[in-house]
Amino acid sequence: MVKLLGHNMLVHLMTVAVWVTLSCHHGDALDNGVARTPPMGWMSWERFECNTNCDTDPDNCISEKLLMQMADVMAAEGYRDAGYEYVAIDDCWLANERDKDGHLQPEPKRFPSGMKALADYMHDRGLKLGIYEDIGSKTCAGFPGSRGHMRDDANTFARWGVDMLKFDGCGGDVGLYEEGYPEMSRYLNETGRHIVYSCEWPMYESAQGGKPNYVKIAKYCNMFRDLGDIYDSWGSVLGMIDYFGDDPGNFTRVAGPGAWNDPDQVVIGNFGLSHDQERAQMALWAIMASPMLVSADFRKMPASSKAILLNKYVISINQDPLGVQGRRIKEMGKISAWTKPVLPTGSYAIVFLNAGTGGYPSKVTFTMADLGIERGKYSVMEVFEQTQIGSFAPNDSISCFVNPTGVYLMRATIL
Ligand SMILES: *[C@@H]1O[C@H](CO)[C@@H](O)[C@H](O)[C@H]1NC(C)=O
Ligand SMILES: *[C@@H]1O[C@H](CO)[C@@H](O)[C@H](O)[C@H]1NC(C)=O
Ligand SMILES: *[C@@H]1O[C@H](CO)[C@@H](O)[C@H](O)[C@H]1NC(C)=O
């Protein structure tokens, strides 16, 4: 039984239903040599959007300078060494027209050195360059799209030395997604360059009433967005978490090395989340084996946010080589429990998330057996502070407190 004590109530919960052993589809995931663990890095969109106004906002407009400065901080301040390696530009890097030969070109004022030079800049610092295009005839912000040019664009990206492509879905339809996303995957493969392929396919397909075939999507894409854009607010982060917990269409089971469900960017270090909420996003993205592309200003990162992003114990849960996406296994009022199998085999990361927004920390009392974890004896550690909690047999009782809009994250290592 799990006992949850909060708001003067004691909730007794039914013993966990049946713990279904995860059946994974690792064999079917895209095998192009990259994204064997969830990709980590920086992405421009949530924080910098389509700010092209370099005259009035030179430090924050989408430009090579912005990406170079981000890369410098990532290399100098420990982000790269913690695993954040992709520096990814989103929409609004393109010139309004293709060049006279029909090839893509960056906007010359904001990217005067060109994309090859920008990729070299990243590679010289041990980083990688991510780029953005769209499956339709225009990107979401109205720049030239890849429709009718996919092979040429794949070749252009490879020639420049690009390491990741985010392929958006504006201006497409279900038919185009089903054909076009696999087509681009093949063109990228044919370039011979190992490029992480990030698809917006399932999100656009469901938005247009289609039923995404996740098994097929995982065969062609290294990461795939299931839901709309994330914003800098707790409601947005929690909405993403709830959707992953609900798992409509059973997308969780297709995740594995080479293919990851993508709940969108990490917004830690911006304006909208409290310290507890930042920890919650970090913990859940780790449990969900989500790509960790941070959209924030590394040049102005608050120390407490930086400590969360660089916590190597949390990162190791996200990057665990087993590559199993964790699941929400029970809900107890405002508290949900999630588990993710990690190495060594038989071990688990466990998180309790408190979606409540008021009052005081909720006390949760549980046993490993309640969570379906009963293979042996476990050494349990709280992960953010690395507090050793003790050794527990499956039926031993453990208690913890979970702050409102916060988490309690543990690693239970089999002894
Ligand atoms: C292309 O696909 C083959 C077969 O899946 C794979 O072995 C190879 O690594 C891929 N190459 C690139 C560059 O993606
Ligand atoms: C998802 O899994 C559940 C339980 O196994 C099953 O009943 C349902 O049909 C599945 N849905 C899809 C879309 O595969
Ligand atoms: C744990 O408790 C359950 C039910 O109370 C019992 O069936 C099981 O044998 C116990 N396991 C151990 C290892 O004591």
C-alpha cells in the first residue's frame, strides 16, 4: 500500500495493478549511428523565437553571433562536458529566397560567415551544429521550405557539416508527412553524413486528425515531437508531462537507442519556472528519456538553474544506456509515481511528482513492491542532493516529502 499524507488526509491506495514488463522495440529504431542516447544541447526557439531584429536587439537576434556566444559558454562553463553537445538553430536563419542555383542560403547579414564556417566553429569546440527546415513549401515563419528540394537540401546540410536536422511540418498534410518524413530520412542517409533527424511528424499528423504510426516513425526518425510547442510556464511543462503519462497511441514503447519521443525543449533558466518546477522538468525529462535541448540564455543562467542542468546524477538517468523511456505507473490524487529501468539491470530511477499547487510538502510512504520493483534488495539515493536513504527490501516502507509543483527523485540500485 502507498500512503499519501497531505492536506490533512491520508489516502490508502490499492496495491499496484499489474506491473507489465516493458516490451521495447529497440530493433526497429532508426539505426544511423547517432542519438544512441537522448540528444543533449541547446536550441534557439523557445527563448529567442524568430527575433530577427539585429538593429535594435543585436545580442538576442537569431544570428551566427548568438550561436557562437552560446557555444563559447557551453565549452567554457561545463555544459559541453556534461553532455550538452548540439547547438541547434530553429526557424528564421534562412534568406528569403534560395540562391540562383536553387540551394538554401542563410540570411547574409545575420550569418555573414555562412553555415559551413558556423559548423566548423562548433566542431573546433567539440560541439555539433543543428539546423532547421520544413517539409512544406515554406517554414512556419515563412522562409523557403524543402518541398520539391528535399534531396538537394539534405546534400546542402551534409556539405556544410550539419549534425542535426529539425524538420518541421508547417504547410503539410497527412499524406505528405507519411511520405515526406521517410523520404528526407533516406536522403540524409544517402549523404553518408551521420545527422540526427528530428521529426515533427506525429504532432502534425495528430493535429490533422491522423493516427501516427509510432513504430514506423521510430524507424525513420531519431526523435519525434508528440505534442505542440512548449512554453516558459509550469502549465505548459505539466501539460507535456501529463500527455507522456497518458501515452495516447502507445508511443512510449517505441523509444530506445536511436529513436526518442520528444516533449520539446528544456526551459530551465528562463522566467516562468520556480526552483522546484525547474527540478521537476529536469527529473521528468530524465525519467522520460527525453532529448534535452535547453532553450535558455546560457550567458545569463542563474546559478541555481545551472546547478540543475549540470547535475550529473540526473543526467545519467536521462543518458542511461538501456535507453528505456520511463512510465507513469500510478496516480494518487495530485501525486504521480513514475519509474524507469536503468543499469545495472534490475535497478530503477523513481520519481514522485506533486502536481498540487498549494499547501505544504506531501508525505508519501511506499514500498518498492508498490512500484512493481521486487527483484531484490535496493540501495536508494535521493538524486538531486545525493542523500543516501538506505537499503530496502521490496516490502520495507520508505517515506519522502514532495513539494507542491515539485518532485522527489530517487535511484534504486539493486544490491
Ligand atoms: C544508413 O542506413 C544504414 C542502414 O540502416 C545504416 O547502417 C547507416 O549507418 C546509415 N548511414 C548514415 C550516414 O546515416
Ligand atoms: C495501446 O495499448 C493498449 C494496452 O495494451 C491497447 O489496448 C491499445 O489498443 C493500444 N493502442 C494502440 C493505438 O496501439
Ligand atoms: C511482500 O508482501 C507480500 C504481500 O503482503 C507478500 O506476498 C510477499 O511474500 C512479501 N515479500 C517479501 C519478500 O517478504
